[in-house]
Amino acid sequence: MIHIGLNHYLIVSSLLFSLGIFAVITRKNAIMVLMGIELILNSANINFVAFARYGNFGLTGQLTALFVIILAAAEAAIAMAIVLNIYKMFTNINVDEIDTLKD
């Protein structure tokens, strides 16, 4: 029987973080960039909870992860509003092609 320890959580978290960074760097679509940022935030949450569990830090890791989830939800709502506004102005959401701001 395999005992799941801190190393397993750190490996999953590092894979999620790497996929998030890859998505942010390589994608041109603004929604895909936002999904990459969400992956990065989820990898940080896994680290918070894992270190709280295996480091005997009490509930500080879970509370920090909850705070990050709340911030991610607010960030997603604001970012989607910005993306919809950009689409209304330019009829495009590619990050590379939007280089001018209108008044």
C-alpha cells in the first residue's frame, strides 16, 4: 500500500504550476491565459493545504487557501468583465492583437 506524503502533493502542485506557466506564456487567447493563472493559484492552494497538514501549522494553510480561492473568484469575475469589454470594442480577444486603448 502506498502512503501518500508531502512529496506527492508537491509533485502534483509543481506539475499544475508548470502547466499554468506554460498556458500563460504560450496562449494568445485571453481566456486561456486566465485559465493558466487559475492553475497557478490552484497549485499554490495545494501547497498551502499540504504544508498545513504535514507541517503541523494548524488551520493557517486552509485559511490561506480559502482566502486565495475568494481572491481567485473575484479576479475571474473582473477579468471576464474586462475580456467581454475588449471583445465588444475589438471583436477579438487575442492578447497579441490588442495593443491600443480607446477613450
